[in-house]
Amino acid sequence: MAEPRTDAPIWGMTAEYESPAAIYHAAERFRDAGYAKWDVYAPIPIHGIDQAMGLKPSKVGWFVAVGAIVGVSGGLLMQWFMNAFAYQINVAGKPLFAWEQFMPVTFELGILFSATMALLAMLTLNGLPRWNHPLFGHDRFLRVSDDRFMIVVESKDPKFDAEATRRLLEECGGTHIETVVEE
Amino acid sequence: MSSFNPDERTAQRMAGGQDRPDAERPRDPETIDGTIIDDPSVRPPLVLGDRDFHSVTETICGWAENPAPKWWMPAFLISSAVSGIGTLMILYLIITGVGVWGLNSPVMWGWAIVNFVWWVGIGHAGTLISAILCIFKQKWRTSINRFAEAMTIFAVICAGTFPGIHVGRVWFAWMLFPIPNYNYIWPQFRSPLLWDVFAVGTYFTVSLLFWYMGMIPDLATLRDRALKRLHMKAAVGPIEIALGKIRAFGYGFFALGWRFSSRGWLNYEKAYILLAGLATPLVLSVHSVVSFDFAVSILPGWHTTIFPPYFVAGAIFSGFAMVLTLLIPARELYPGMKDFVTARTLENMCKIITLTGLIVGFAYAMEFFIAWYGGNVFESEAFIIRAIGPYWWAYAIMFSCNVLSPQVFWFKWARTTPWFIFIVTIFVNIGMWFERFVIVTTLSSDFLPGSWRYYAPTYVDVLTFVGSLGIFMTLFLLFMRFLPMLAISEVKNVLPQADPHGHHGSESGDGAGEKNGKEGAHG
């Protein structure tokens, strides 16, 4: 949908910036103006943009911690169940559950679960996978993955106002200010 | 990130270089491209050729988008034919039994385990480069990490094949996994062979996750470029349009709808650094566990505590060698790759090869010392037989390739001349294969001289190994053809333009905008 439909409701407003520095300062303005449903789109993770946007630290770490606990305790429990309980193998009268021998697999399973959780948490927290999005219908957005920097304010934002938002985007140096319609 | 002095000096140097191009930088495209700077207070540039974001995208995506280079199809046909031979050999093995290999009574483990350990070892470089160098903030890794991670995954695929087929009756391989079954039998978790299943399985999964997650933004870049081409109606003819749609769909599917949002990048970066932190102990543990296959046994020559660190060092050693073996030709064959993979990158890798080669050499010496110092007659005999017994030639190849050949990198010319590095890395690959061969053939002389037997491979052993090289190269050529070979967003992130605070300090973040403003705007 390269041609924007005029009858569809507005999803948001986009503005382009030329460099990480320019968008960094623009982001500070939007943060201070109290916008909530907006985002900075950039081909790279801009260093320090989370502070400029006033974002809270990522929660991925908590998910990974859960993954680690589940992996380690589940791994140990599984080995206890299989070798010390359900199918006991007597090797030279050695104890059935000597924890030392179960450490390598416990460790590996801890890593396996934490790493899987890291990816899943990243995707879940970002709302991915999501293959359709109003921004994908916006041709200029496709340059963001190359070398453009874009601020997008959603119309759902309580502070969104077609005029005021456009003015703010312009004031902090935005070019090509355009509206994106709902898909 | 730019508050350190060296960065600032580099920035000044680069800014100066634009006014007076090549005035102070010696430029010789073959060897020293201006990135080999002996003054440690100057940070050499990571990306050459005055590139901006757009030219980075164009070059790296171009390798995947443009028609294949002329050499690609012949190379692909040859390597897939070789992998076909390997597959036939595996089929023959499964139909007939492990008797088609050269195994005999004391040597129950032959080339299959040698190849397994060799391939897993090679697979260590990728995660080491991505994880450990990431944690140590070695920014030169950004140009090689994708490449090395791909190599890791394909190497572990080849590695995993061998234990899978060497169990003999492959239709029982599922018994390695804790799967409920009608006999109510569970695996024996006190065996290192089972630890191996979990270690290598985890390593493969985590490496794949790491590789894939790092690639999501770059796949999204390829998706957006494919979409843009469709929108611009650049394609002519129904076939080209259909191919364009397939590209957009394929890249788009695996990009999972990534939108380059900063809220997304925040979670992404957190997940990435956590994965790096998790992969670091993992990469060290995997080859330790592989070495337990030998070290936990009670055979002289195998039952030593030095095995885990010695195997890990050897793994890094062989992995870096294999990365260079693949990287140096690719660097010549793909236009523009030399701007990213600089002479400095090659030099750094050579230094790591020399270091790990020395560790491996130290381990060889220490094994002998302990065999003598420990006073165990079986152990000292095992080592004497290893060095001057029937397999003396393998020991000699191992020692000269692994310990002596990397010492040439003490000379600057040797570690900055790509064709020469390439030759040395081939030696290292051979040497590391023989290291595993030497360890495994220790079996041929066991406790009773009456049962000693010489082990020699059959043609099936040899062709299966050659076939695994074919599988590896086939997968690697497909990777080079269709996926982003370098990490686009990470390379962009180490360009000076990526710094939101300009080239001067990062204390306040104010007042640097106008200086930096012009740079991201080309293209």
C-alpha cells in the first residue's frame, strides 16, 4: 500500500532526522514534553537513547533469571528422578545421587533454558513476531533500516494533536513529516 | 563509549585524514592498510574507505542481493558433490555396520571420534568471537562475528553427525535422550558420553540462537530493501517479480517483523549481552565436557586433569585458524570486504593463534613431564609410545603444525600478509586434526602388549571425513550467498557517525549535534 488511503484513520505521525545526534536531542524534547506512545526508529541501537527517551531498564534479565532457575532445578530433578529413583543403576556400590556427577548436565541445561528465555523474552517484550504493522505501509520507513532516523508518535498517545505534534517534530529539526494511516 | 582518550585521538586522526588524505597513513592494499599502528595510544579505524551508513548497507546487502559471483556455482557444485559422497558413505555404514570402518579390538574409536572432536573444536571460534570478545568490548570483532558464528554452526552440524553414526545402530540413537519409553529405561547421567550429548546439544542451540538473534535486524534490512524494490517496480518480467516477492517474504518471515524501534533495541541489546554472558562459560564448558570423554576413563594417556583446559585452548586455536582459512579467500573474492576485515583484524587473530598455540605446546610438554614425574609406568610408556612408537609420524605432524608453525607470527610480515597467514592456518587445521588422532590412537597400545594392534582407516573412513568437509563448505557457500555475511547494524555501530555525542567526550550530550549532523546525511 504505497498510496496512503485518505479515508483511513490516522495511526501516527513520522518525522525524519539526519543523524544519531539530531534524533538524540529530539528524543529529549519528546521525553520532556511528556509523550508516552512514541518511539525512535534507528538502524543502530543509539548509545544512551534510553536515557534521552526516558525508558526504564529492560526486563529481559528477569526472564533469563527464571530460565536459569528452571533449567538448573529442572535439570537436577530430572537426573535425580531418572538415575536415583526411577531407574537405579548400581555402579560399584557408589551413591545413587552424588551431586558432583550431575553438575555438567545441570549446568548445560541452566544455560540452555536461560539462553532460550533471553531470545523469547526479547521477542515477547517487543511484541514480536508481528509481521504486519502500519509503518510497513509507509515507504519512507523502509529507509530506516539503512541510514535514516525517525521519530514516530502514535495517534493513541493522549498528548497527540495533529497540529502541536507536527510543530514539535519540526521544531527539533524533523523533516518529511508525514502521517501514517491505520492498515 | 567515546570518553576514553584513544578514541578521541583516533577521531582526530581520522578527521585530519579527510583533509590530508593518505598523508600520514601508509596504504598498501596487500598488507598494511593503515590499520596496523604500533602506537598503542592510537586506535586504528575499524572500518576503512570513509564509509557512511548507506554504503555499509549497500556493500554488505549487495553480496546477498546481486547475482552470484562467477566462482560461486562451480564451488557450490563441487562441494555438494563431495557432500553427496559423504552421505553415500554414511548410508553404506548404516546399511552394513561399523565394520566398514577401520576399527579393531583395542582401537574401538577411530576417525569418527577424531572428526567429532576436531569439528567441535573448530566450532569454538564463533562463540568465542561473538561472546567473549563482545564482553571484553573488542570492537574489531564486529566485522567477523557473523562469519565465525555461521562457521560454528556448520562445524557443529558436521561434528554432531559423527557420534550420531558411530553408535552403530543409529535407529537407537534416540536412547541418548531422556525420552520415556516402554522399557522404562532412562539414560545413565553419570557417563561423560551423555554429558557430551547435552553439552554439544546446548552449544548448538545457543550458538544458533545467538547467530539468529544477531541476524534479525540485518534480515529486516534485507527485507526492507526487497520491499522497496518491489514498490519501486524495479523488477522486470514475471520471474523477477516472483523472485523479488520470494525474497521479501523469506527475509521478512525470519526478520519476525523487526522494526528498528529504540524500545526494541533496548531489549535486544540486553538480551544480546546476556546471551554473550551465558555463552562465555558455555564455550569453555563444551570442550571441557568433550575432553571428559577421554579424561574420565582410566586409560593411561587419557586420564589426566590437564585435558579440559588443554582441549579448550586447542579448540580456540583450531577455530581461529578455520575462520581465517575461510575469511582470507572471502576477503579477496568479495569486493569491499577489505574495508571491514582490516589487516588489523587478521593480525589480532594471528596473535590469538600464537597464544593458544603456545598453550597447546605447553600442554604437550606438561603431559610428558607429569607422565615422568607421576612415576606411573603405564602412563610414561603410553607417552613414549605416542612420541616414538608406531604413530611417531602423527605426533611429529601434530607437534610441528601446532607448536612450531604458529611461531612465525612473531614476525610482523608473517602476521600481516594474508596469503601467508592462509598457509599457516591450513597447517594449524591439519595439526589439530592430528592432535585428536594421536590421542585416539593411544588406544592401539593398551595394557597388554599381546593385544596391541595398529589402526589404519579404510576408504570409508576417509571419504566420510572428506564428505563432512563438503557438507561444511556447501552450507557455508549457501550462507555467503543468501545471508548478510557481516553484521550490518553492528558494523554501523562502530562507525564514528554512530556516536550521538559527536567525537568529543560524552559528559553532557549537548552541543555536539551540529558537528555530527552532516555525517549521517549522505546517500
